[in-house]
Amino acid sequence: MSSLHKELIAILDGEKLTPYFQPIVSLIQKKIIGYEALIRGPSDSPLHSAFNLFDTAQRFNLTTKLEFICRKMTIQRYAILGIREKLFINISPSVLLNPKFKTGITLNLLNKFGVDPHSIVIELTEHQPTDDYELMNHAVLHYRNMGFEIALDDLGAGYSGLRLWSELLPEYIKIDNHFIRGIDTDPVKLNFVRSIQNIASSLHCNVIAEGIETENEFKAIANLGVTHAQGYYFARPEFIPLEKINSLLFVSNDIDNVLISSFKTVSHIAKLIPSISSETRISEVMSVFQRNNNLTILPLVDNCVAIGIIYRDLFLSKLFASRYGLELYGKKPIKLFLDKTSLSIDQNVSIQAVSKKITSEMRNDAAFIVTSNGEYMGIATIIDLLAEITHQQIEGARYANPLTLLPGSVPINEQMNQLLAKKIPFCVAYFDLDNFKPFNDIYGYDAGDNIIKVVANILSQFITPEKGQVGHIGGDDFIVIFTDDDWLQCCKIILEEFQNIVPSYYKDKDIKAGGIQTENRAGHKCFYPLISLSIGIVEPASTVHCQSHVQIADLAAGTKKQAKKIDGNSLFVNKRLQYRTHYPSI
């Protein structure tokens, strides 16, 4: 028996293993949603690293025993730490298929340590070939029935990842860090990850980008629509893991993250193009294209229902692919040449939502059908869609706050007017910092900017696009348009989060004193408490009666003043409809 073999047996018998936990972050929620468990051997052992440990175990046929011990120690440590987020446990397919694995040992461990099976994600490593897909499917189904979720690790690094993905349909796919490293400068990697993300979206699967180490890598995968990430950029694996991710890590300066209006719909770019029936003869369609040289597409509509699109170039190439194409097909219906991949979008769907349906595989001149109550309304092209998105991004950048890159007053006012026009209920919250100027005077403008960024990031963290829209209208003033019913609870959480974070930006002596001493505008020494946040809220019952954003702004300003009269972090909800009916001309 070799010394390395003896070392491994001693480690296993003595359970001399240490579990570490690395956060997995949701880029949408901007928070930790789970932890991957990683194992280390004794620090003074040649088997300290996970690679050496598992490589040696495989060489001596001890992988199953090693993984069982790893699982036991990981679950125990997870329970001790009281982690509420999901636990991702690495398991080799060979171990998953091992008969011993199906005896309920894992479930017994969870019950023993009081861990909910629904919090467990089995992460299948792809470093070994898997041939028996049917058996693997049965094994995975067995554990899904227990409440476990499935993740496929290191997609792209191993033997049969795509096949395994299609067979198992896991809840999570982890892209191998080879494709993430340097993705911001490598178009090949960028296109690979884009393709994986497109497939995952169609399968309702969450993509986790592993190995994010730089801000530029983070921005690249975020702009591709990847929803989850893991790597040193956020946090390293720790014995006592990080509980919360620094919100400043989510700040991005890319124009791609500037506001794209959620309320401008696809009807804005739709064009009414005369349609033909699917039973129209091919010879007649040929005549239509010959008479209209600028016509590139023809919608097929039967009984007001759009069923597809005919592209001029594809039609002609198919028709004249053979010498006697027109003679052979002239009297047959055009539905034989129908493009069955055509998208059909309702006119009320937002530009933003439609953009997510467009994939890199679609033709640059592709079009999609726009419908109204299921009936044909018109045609919109990808080029028009991209032009509109670009226009909105440029407009968003033009009016974005330069410090936080959040939308300024112009796009925020536009959204309020659009909501009013559509009679969509919404709530407006006005956020303002108290005692900000004294802090800025004492600690400097850079520290003041950091406080403003903190507010921006807290708001962006807790107010997702589904809940509403965050705007920065200048200085230390923020506006939030809530379209979600949970606005009051959300504001309370924001106040609590801000109260917990603010002291870290003060010196210890100022924290102990509860504030700072400095001169007021008159030159007199005054004491100013720690910075707090005041929120003035105009509830939906009030906004619904307003005619424009001007009246809403008037109400919001009044509620903010009331909130600022309350000491410390505070909120005030407007319960009365009191706004001016006449405004001075500008």
C-alpha cells in the first residue's frame, strides 16, 4: 500500500475533511440563492486540494466512500450554520448510479440534521462518461420525488453534457469556467454562452456562469441574459460563508443596462402589410412579388388569423431550385412554402419582452406577426425592433443619472404618464436622504457619492422590474414607481437594509456619538444624527385620480416633506388627494 493510499484511508476513517461554501448569486434578485459545497483535505496533507483528493480516491476505487463522507459532513455543517438558501452538493454520476446510493442514506442524513430536502440541489459533475441514460433518468427521478433539484455541472467540459441535459432536463446548468474566463474579449466564448442561454430559456432552465473573476466578465454574461453566477468576483469559498453580497458589485456602466421602457408595446413598430390566403396559388404569389419590387415579405392570413410569413428570397430560391419549378408548383397553394418558424406576438406585448424572444439564429431581415385579440394586425421586422431598442437605450443614456446610471426624471415621468393613460394602478414613492449635506461636508464628496450609490443599489436590489421602476431624479432624491401590490412591505425592508448599512460609512467615534458635529449654513456648530432615509408614498388610490405626472409629483413632494418631519428612517403614506389644479407656466 502506497503512502498516498494510506494517507487517503486515514483521512476518510478520521473524517478529516472540511466543507467550504461558495455563494451562487441571482443576477435578477441581486442576492445569494444558494451555496456550492466544496471539500478540502487537511491543510498539511498532499491531499488538501479537492483535485488531488478526488483523483487519488478514483485511483484507489474509493470515490463512493469519499463522496458519502463529504455529503455527511457538508449537510451537518450546513445545518450548523443555519443557512436558509439552497445547498448544491457535487455528486459523480457513477456514485449516483451506485446501488448503495439509493438506500436512503442522503434522506436519512437530512432528517437527522433537520434539513429540508427541497433545499438540496444535486450537482452532477461531467468529468466522467455516462452511457446508461435510462438508468440515470430513473435515478434522478427517484431523487426528484424526494424533493431534490438537479444541476448539471461544467457544461462543455466533459463527455456528454448536451445529451445529459436533454435527457435529464435539470433545473440548473452550470457553464464550465473555461467559457467564462475572458468572455468579455473572446467572441467565440460569447457566442457559445449566448447559444447555451438561448437553449436554457426555451427549456425554462437556470444558467449559472461559473468562475466569474472580473467586473467585465460579470457585465458580459449579464448582458447575455444569464440569470445566475458564481466566482471570486462575488466571493471565495469560505468555512463560514458570506451571507450577503455587496450591492455595489452589481453596478454596471454599460448602455445595455440603461432603461428600456416596459410600457412601449410592439404595436408601436407594427406595419399593416396586405395579406394573402394560405390557399393562394404559387403562381399568383409570384405575380405579387413581380409587381412589387420592394416587397420582401407576405403574411399568410386565413379568416383574420395569421398563420405564417412568406419571405421573397426564400420563396424564389425554392421555386427556381429546379428548372421547371413554376410549371411544377404554379397551381399549388402557397402554404407549401410557409415558414413555420414565424413568431406571433400580441400588440400589447412590450418592446422589452419581445426583445427577449429574439435569438441570434434568426435572420437579420426576419419579421414577426403582430396580432390584436388573436387576429392579424400587421408585421414588424427584427431591424425595426433593434432600431427601437437602440433608440430607447440612447434616450435612456441621455437622461440617465451619470452617477448611478438610473433613469432620470424624463423617462420616469413618461412612464407615469403611460401608466395613467393605460389606467394601470401604481404607487409612487419619493426617497430622500436626511442629514446628507453635513456628512458630505465632513467626509467629502467621494464618500457622499458612495452613500448615494448605496441607496441606488438597495433600491435596485429589492425593486426588480416585476415590482416597479427605480429612478434617480438628482442629488440624493430617488423616485420609485411601484406596479406591485407589495410596495409598503418593500419600503419597510429598504429602510431596514439602509439602517444596517449606513454605520459602516462612519468613523467609530461618530457611530458612538450617534452623529457628527459641524457648522450649519449660518456658521453655527450643530449636531447632526447619522444619515437616515425618508420615504413619501402616494398610494394607488391617489395616483388613479391624477391627470399627469405633474400632479403626482406634487403629491409625492408633499408626502416626502411629511416623512422628513419624522426623526430617523421613516415613511409617510398619503391618504388624501391634495394637489394643485393650476401650475405656473414655464
